[in-house]
Amino acid sequence: MKLNQVEIKAVATVGLIMAIRMLGIFLILPVFSVYAEKYPGADLALAGIAFGIYALVQSVLQIPFGWLSDKIGRKPVLIIGLSLFAIGSVICGLAENINELILARVIQGAGAVSSVAIASLGDVTRPGVRAQSFTIVGITIGATFLLAIIIGPLLAAEIGFSSLFYILAALGVLAILVTIIFFPKIEKKEFLAEEASVLHYLKRPEIRKLFFSAAILSLTVNMFVFIYPLSWTNLGVSEANLWQVYLIALIPTALFAYPYVKYSEKRGKLKIATTSAWALIAISFLVYPASSILPLVLYLAGMAYFMGHTVLQSVFPAFLTQRVGQEKRGITTGVYNLSSFFGAAIGGMSAGYLYQVNPHIPLIIALLLVIVWGLSGLPNTPDTSSTK
């Protein structure tokens, strides 16, 4: 099954909005820990709080924003959230110490529109092409991630870390304009009352698996991207040269991740793809400690983690929207993103403190959580014939 012309236009628009916003977020990820530690009054623990509190606020607001988008529509809620993100980014740029940065990150995180964007993508596509649609958006976001990883360290070194936040604000405004001008019209459907119950979805074992998977995946990625640049700077790599490290580590992801997802979807082998991606994440944390003896292992760990994370980050939202009808897609994806951002908050906020105690502790905890996640059961591929 192929995307029709209406779906192509809608997916391109939603993907562009998500990519613009994510570009802003990604720009600061590869250098946040090494620069935030330099703010007056900061240490690694407080830098971790500044890093993770954004996700904590996002997690708290995902359900309210998702619920509101079910009631008044996706477009106005997207505009509200993107506006909060832009305003918060400006305040982040003005922060003069670590406490002000933490407060500004709270405001920035209030723009919690991820669940609304995911629900929108589910609204405008048929179940049979939904994973393909998320793959297309994933390709866009993946390319954005690669671009941000490369230019983020360069920009931070050239114009200063705080100035990066003004770029984030400008990108937020650009995303608002794209939303106002191009966001597709979504027809609201009527459903039977019993189908409209949120518990109808939240009680399903496969939905709960997706929530748990989102939490662990986001927790581990924030732990990984917090300690990864620190590991390299400890080896003598300057902040301005971190882009070279990320460029090499992301080569397998850029070349193989999305073609692999698309191939797996067409062949009906997405279950194998998710299991393989989980294994790559586990391997990355398993071999990471050996980098203290052989620095080359840091590249291999980065390659394995980013490849596994990118595959799962692409297919899990598709799995969710294939299992949930439109009438509660906003609030259900809100719960999904609550789980995701709550995991990200724990990972980001704990990584700095744990790293200060011992650099290996975050790796050990992440590996144990990934093992528990695998043993509890990864989400299964939905039956698209039964979805709305």
C-alpha cells in the first residue's frame, strides 16, 4: 500500500513542523552537559537537573495537551505549545546562572506538543501506511538530528552556548508559521461512547508495553547523550570538535536505519527489527566501560546506540497510532509521551549526579533497565487490518 497525494502532503507538513522543532532541541543535546557545567553555581548534578527538567515538565503536560487537542483540535494546541517553547528558549538564552537556566528550561518544556504531533500524523494516514508515514517523518527527523549533531558543537563554540537558545526560539517561530499556513485540516469523526473510553486502550497489554518501552528508551537516550560528550572531553577532545565524533558515530544510522525499517515493514518483519534494535542498545551499554581502555569502543558504542534508538523511535509511535482510534488518539499519545518524557527526565536528571559518584554507574543502571525491558517483552507489531 502506498501513500496517496493527500497523505503525502499532510505527512510532509507534519514532518516539517516536527523536524523544525526537533532541530532546536537537538542543537543543544550534544554539548549541553559540557557547557551547562560551566554556568555560575553549577556542578554536574545541577547540570543534569537543567538537562532533565525540560523533559519532566513535558511529561506532566503531555496528557493535558493531548486531551485538549481532542477537544479543540490539533492545530490551535500546536500553536500554543510552540509559542511556549519559543518564549522559554529566549529566557534560556538570557539565563546568567544555573538556577536561572533551570527555571527557563521549565518554561521551555511547557510547550508539550509531541503527543499532538504524533496524534496528527495518525489522523491523516491510513493504518496500512502509518508505519511508512512515521518512517518518512523519522527520516526527516533523523537527518535533522545528524545536522544538529554536526553544527551544534560548532555553533556553540562560535557564538556561545547561550546564543544557541535564540536559534531555538527562531525555529519555534518558524514552526508556528508553518503550522498556521500549511497544517492539514483534520475531520473529527464520531464514535460510539464505549469506544471513546480511554481505559478501553490503556488496559490493553500491548499499549502498556509501548508506554514502558517509551519510558526506558527515553531514559537511556538522555543518560547516553549526557555522558557521551563528557567521555570524549575527558579523552582530550575539545567541545568544538565533538561534531566530528558524532558524525562518525551516526554514519550507520544515516545509511541504514530507515531503509531497514522500510524494508522490514514491507516484508512483515518489524518484530525482528525491534528485537535487533533492542539488542544494539543493550550491546552499546555493555561495551561502553571498555572505552576507558580502548577509546575506539566509544565510537562503536555510539554507533550501536544511535542505530538501535533511531529504529525504535521510528516504529513505536506507529505501533501506538495503529492500535488507537482517532477519538482518543490525542490523549492516548499524551500518556505515551508522558511515559517518554518522564523517562527522559529521570535519565537526564540522574545522569549528572550518578556520573559524579562514578562514571560507570549510569551505564550499569541503564544496562540493567534495558535487560529488564527485554525480559518483560517488547511491543508486538499491530495487525493493521483491525485498526482505525
